[in-house]
Amino acid sequence: MKHFTIQEVKSWDRFYRGNFINSISGFKSVSLIGTVDQENNPNLAIFSNIVHLGADPALVGFINRPREASPHTLSNIEHTGSYTINHIHEEFLEKAHQTSAKYAKHESEFEKTGLSPLWTDHTKAPFVKESKVRYSMELQEIIPLKQNNTFLVVGAIQDIYVPSVAVQADGYVDLENVGSLASLGIDGYYKTSLLNRYAYAKADKEPTRLEA
């Protein structure tokens, strides 16, 4: 077991340090966020810091990088209050990763990567047609984080699209069944494999596996 102090970590090369710190927090969900600007021009960007914030109300948050580094998604959400979150699958992984490139504001990542925008009557922002799990969001709050000039964007889930085969009897959504990917660090992508599910933990009982 090797011990690293934060002082040592700070002395490392910028990219080595970034890879190390981004990996140490563990596996994360990874999705594409779709938005539009005031002229209805679509934007698409990959995010690996999306987090469940609560079920009632149904809230999801994500961290947007400093405005100068990643302005388009944040600006579009500020102006329209609407965005979509779309799971990534192996079939279009390379296209999804390519959306992390810094395209100009007038350039559509959908067009540049070959992904397909899916427009509905329920939201201003486009979904990703290739995604098998997707949901629309309504902006609730943007919280600036002073420590590193990033932003916590909090939204409320509006409409959800998921294959019925993935939804189990107790409401559990089997994302492995539809091939949703996970991420590690800045550029690593992973498939998932379920080990076990367990019943609600109680202090006076041993852990109980749920039936598959």
C-alpha cells in the first residue's frame, strides 16, 4: 500500500495528477446531456459526474466545469431551463466520447459525431435517439462552487423513457440488461456486472439476498 500526501500529488504533472484524482473517487455513471440555445441550435456533451439527489421530488444533479472551460451546456440550460440526460451504450461509445471535444458554439455535436437528435413535444431540448435510457430535466437551481469555480446544476426529472424489459417488479431498473455503461477517470468506460441485490438492511438482522 503506497501513501501519497496531497502535497506530493500537487507536485505531479498536470495531466498525470488529473488522471489520478479523477480515478480515485471510483466508478461513475456517464451520460450525454442534450440542450439547445435561444435559437434552438442543439448541443450535446458527455458528463461523468451525474448524481441522484432524491426520489421525491425526483432530483438529479451534475457538475459543470468552470464557465470558460465548458460554457455551452450551462449557458443553454440557463436560457431555456430544459435539458435531457441520455445513457451511453457500447454501440455508440466512440461518438459519445467525441462530444467532449471543444466544438465552436455554432457547431452541433450531433452533426459532428453522427448521433441523432430526437425531438419530442414534451421538452425543448433534444434526446439522443440511439440511447436506450433517457429522461428530460427541468432546471431547479444552479449553485456556484467557490472552491474551484464549477457549478452544481440541479434539475427535476420530467419524462422518462426506458425499455419495459429493464423495469423489474419492484421498480428496480436493470441497467445492465440494456447495456448502460459506467466510467472511471476522464477517459475509461466500463460494462457492468451485477453481483447481488440485498433486502433493506436492519440492525437486528443479517444481510439477506434478494431473489434474482
